[in-house]
Amino acid sequence: MVMSQLSGSIKGALARMSKTMVVDEKVLNDCVNEISRTLLQADVRFETVRGVQASIKSTVNLQALADGTNKRRVIHRAVVAELRRMLDPGKPSFTPSKGRKPASVVMFVGLQGSGKTTTCVKYADYHRRTKGFSPALVCADTFRAGALDQLKQSATKAGIPFYGSHTESDPVKVAVDGVDRFRNEEGCDLIVVDTSGRHRQEAALLEEMRQVAGATRPDLVVLVMDASIGQAAFEQAQAFRQSAPVGAVIVTKMDGHAKGGGALSAVAATKSPVIFVGTGEHIPDLEAFDAKSFVSRLLGLGDLSGFMDKIHDVIPGPADNTSPYQILEELIKRGNFTLRDLRKLFRAVQSMGPLGQLVSMIPGGLISDKFNDKEGQAKMKRYMTMMDSMTDAELDGSSSPKLMNQSRINRVARGSGRPVREVVDMLEEHKRMAKMMSKLPNVKRPNDINHIANAIPHELLNRFGGKFGLQKLIRQMGAPQS
């Protein structure tokens, strides 16, 4: 099952538990067993699932709960906490320091076909784009034909300097020459070294990996693994850790494989921290991994922190480091939501990453699920094309829906080359979002629990266990409360 199916199955189990009239041991066992079956179908290791099952049952002692305790909330909280624990090895990895001299060296290892070379470029680009680093890339993969050309093409596209050799066959010499070159270069503070991969964990690969690590003395060794291998990630991570000082893992291809959850949990079982997950083919499609945020999005609780981080990437604040929350407040404080605002929002959403990943961060359903797939992305582009065919009065008028009579709708349809019914659909979507936006101006500070509780739909608030449950959840996520 893909990640969306995993999410739906777990949420379904919790929803059925919440709807029962009386919560007893049978209801608890049914819920836990259904979640366990879902995890096994996602290729999570049996030992891990058994541990999750036992931990939830030991945490939720229904007979010991005081009268009046919300048993549904206790079970829900225990499931959330245990899923987070399952994915969190509890061990932080080395974090590069901006401006460090000499530059930090990060070496990438992994099997051939895992997406290692592309991930090297993504990692370097992530630190340049979001952290302000000045990275460089070194191609020490002399085994695979075309490795240097692949790195060169991606590095050039990302605007990152690189080093490699078409003539030198010794990967250790190439790695040392590249690291020495960039270590002495002014401004460079992060060097990413790509090493050779193989079709399997053969002795030659592991020995070469040890030699390159010994010669370059990296601050961090990152193992890149393909999400499609599922629970086999446990044995692979263990094998690499025995041969090299692997300090972190990046799991790639999380956007399209059914076994992504199994791979993440298997890696965590080895106590190796997952620092990033690959979420697409493009260079920006690399997401910092956090177990709490991942589980929150998996269970439909939203990841407001991750969403705001992406807003901050796309719409950076002024020089005084204005909070992204303040930026969002500025966008909605006018009290009306025009078609021009909708077009700006769509453009921002498109530049913030894969829509499935982004929509799952937004609690309350502000952006409809209809935009949560490739067809949805195409529909968003069509809506923007239609809005490009509108006049300023139509885009900026607070009464645009009333202004848009049949004649104007026909004109927009002709100008954009789209059917009339699609223009009508776009106007209906704007009306729906404007109605939801009208609730948001009361949210003056996102860490004020009263404002948040008043802004989100009542049905969603009930899912959190009311205002008290929402406050508890936010505290668990680490947000300060006023």
C-alpha cells in the first residue's frame, strides 16, 4: 500500500474506535490489531509491530483510568506517541555549521540505483537554499560510467561547483584531491563527496568505502537507501554500519513506494537517524525528516510548522527576520479574499513542493483534496490560466462572483481556451476558499490556543478532543503556549 493508503487505514481504525458507544478492552484490541495489520501490510518488521502493539496496550490501562477520563483521547494519544517512537531512533546526527573553517565534509554511500548521486546534489542544494551554505560537490565514483556526467549536469543546474576526473581511476585520489581543493577555497563551508555504488554489498565496495573515509576524514557518513526495499533496510543499514561510521540515513523515493513506512521504521530500529527523505525527482524534492511531523501528517493532524517553513522558503521575510506567521497574518488581515489572492496562493503552493506533501501539512482543509494529485496540479495550472485571462476589476473586486456574469465567463473561457464549465468550477472553488479564509483573520497569534480553536472547523476540533485536547497536542509537538 502507498503512504496515502497507510494513512487512511490508520485514521480509519482510530475513527471507528472513536465512534463506538462504549470503549472497552475489546474496542481497544480491535483498534490495535487493525493498526498492526496495516503496519505489516506496509512492510514494517514483525518485531517492530509486535513492540508497538505491546507498548500501546501497556500504556492504555482502561481499568486504571479515573471516572470521566476521555478513553478515546487516551488511546489516540498512545497510538500517536508509539508511532513517533517507532520512527525516532532517539539519536541526533552531526549537523554542518555554516561558515565553518575548514569546511565540513559529508560522504555519501549506498548501493547502486538508490538515487545516491542525485541525493548528493539535493543535499548540497538544500543547505545552500535554506541555510545559506556555500557547498561544493566531489565525484569519487570512478566505477560507474556516466557518474561524473550525471553529477556535472545536476550540479550545473543547481549552480553548485563540483570536482571530478574522467582519467583518474583511483577513487581515493579523486576524493582527496577534490576535498583539498575546496577546503582551501575561500567561502566554501560544506563539501559533499559522492562515492561508488554496487549492485550488492560486495567486499570491494565496503573496502573502497573504508579507504575513502580514511583518506578524507568526513565529519558525517550518510547512507542513501531506496524506500522500495522496505524492511530489508534493516539488514542493509546494519551491514553498512559495520563497515563504515554511518552517522545518518536518507531514504529516497518516498513519493511512490508502498514500503516507505517499513523502510523508515527498519532504519530507526538500527538506531540510525533518518535526516531527510526524497519526495520527488526534482532537486528541491528533499524534505528534512522529523518523526513527530511525519506522524502528525500521516494521521491527518497537519504539520503547521512544516507548512510555515515552506512558506518562509518561498516568501522570505524582510531583513529583520519577520516570522512566517506574521507574513501569513499580513496576507489575510484585509478580511476579503480576491481571485488575485487565489492566484498568488496557487503560485506559492506550486513552488513549495509536491502538493500531496503540502496539502497534508494544512489542518482544516483550506486547500481541497482535489488538488492532492497530479491531475490536481494540472487543474491548478488551468485555474491560473483562466485567471490570467481576467481583467484587473475581475481579479481585485471583492464582489467578483457577482461581477462574473455569463458574458464574462464566456469571454474568460475563450481567452484561456478552457470549457465554460471549468471557469464556473474555478469560481466555485474561489467562493469555498473565501468562506474558509473569512475565519482566519481572528488568528492573530498561532500559539494562542483560543484563536486556533475558534479558527478551525468544529468537526476538526472535536477530533483533537476539544480545546483541551488541542492544547495538549500542541504541547506534545513542542509549540509554546501563551
